[in-house]
Amino acid sequence: MDINVRKRSQVQVIQLRGALRMGPAVDSLRQTLEEALGNGDTRIVMNLSEVPMVDSSGIGLLVRFLALIKQQGGNIKLAQPSKFAVQTLRLVGVLKLFEIFDNDDAAVESFA
Amino acid sequence: MPAEFSGGPENSALTELLDLSVPADSVAIAAVVDAISETLARLEVPEQKRFEVALAVQEALANAVVHGCGNDPSKQVRCQLKSDPQGRILISVADPGPGFSPDLVHDPKRRENVYADHGRGVYLIRQLMDEVHFERSGSEIRMWKY
């Protein structure tokens, strides 16, 4: 999985490309989120437009960090989640936990 | 139907498409999932069905690696992919572990579980596949997609 992180208006925009599943992909994203939290960055937009699969490990990671970051007054918002990512998150009942936006700009501006 | 696949639709003619044994590690099982997706694509299985099968296989293999093999890559997990003349797909995933009781799996959609960082794999498999059978005390799963 490729992970690209950039900062826009005090918001970390994390672009993922590839399957978010157990192993290197989930480990890399965990590290990215831990670094963001360590730096005090709790406003996060995660672009899932190029994520064709999110397995239960990926879901667990997303909801765990969503809870941690919300405890610190921040949020993880999803931008352009793929059709299959949405289906999977809905199937296990966690889609409603996330704010979802059509693009990065709208998600970033929602933090203003 | 071979006795080893006794659970599922009645059928006497299953075609073996893949039979892979791989080390119990996450990179190896990802390759198996991708191989299954590519095989189903070659058979012109619709994208939605391919996605559902691939995610269910990913979950079954992940369970086999973590719970069946204790993340020990010296152990092996086996995955077989078969189809019948009606286009129904049968997948089995087996590990050398002691198994588990699928009845003890909790409902991840309950309020107290919704933020849990684990415990959704078997639930997902049951949602994605049309028939799910646990054999050998849970160390083998057989899943049908119609």
C-alpha cells in the first residue's frame, strides 16, 4: 500500500492506495497515525478513493484511532471512499461513525 | 461431491481451480487472495461477487494465520478454490491449529463492540458468503458463494 501524507490548513490529508488489510498495509497506516498523534495532529482526512478492500484489521485500526483522536478533540474524516470500502464499513456497522465527504477539499474545509 | 466437501449445495462435479499451501504470514495470504481474485476475473465472475469472495477469503486466511498458526510462518495454511457447473464457488481454508467455536463470536454491531479493534472477521465472512461451514472443530472453513 502507498501512503501519501500532506498537510493542508492544519489538517493531515492521508491518501491511501491499495488494499488496507492485515500485514504491511495496516502496520504502515498504524505507524502513520501514531506519528500524527505524537505530533499533536488530530485533524485527519483519509482519502480512500483508491482502496479497493478494507479488511477487519483495517476496520479495527480505523475505529481504534477514531476513538483515540476524538478523545483528544480531533476527528478522522473520510474522503471519496471507494464503493467497496463503503459497503464493508456499512456491513459491520461502523460507517455511521465517520463523516464522509466527496473530496479532500470539502473534508478539509469541514474542520474550519 | 467429494466427501471432503460434503457441506453445501448438492453437486457431483466440482472443478478445482486453485489449491495453494502457503506460509502463515500476512504477505503470503495476500498473494493467495489476489490469485483467487485474478482467477475469478478470468472466469468473468462479476466484480461485486469477486469482491465479496476476496474479502471473505482474506478474513478466513487471516484467522488461520493469527488463531490457527499463532502467526508462526513455519506453519502452513491451505486454500482451495473450486466451482461447480452452475458457477457457484466453493472455498476452503484449513490450518493446523486446534480450531475455535464460531458460536462464541460476538456481534460487532452491538453498541459495546462498535469501537473494538478486532472481532469482525467471522461476522464479515457470514455476511459475504451464502453458506459457511466450520469443520474439524473450526480449524477448517468451507464457504459457498452462489
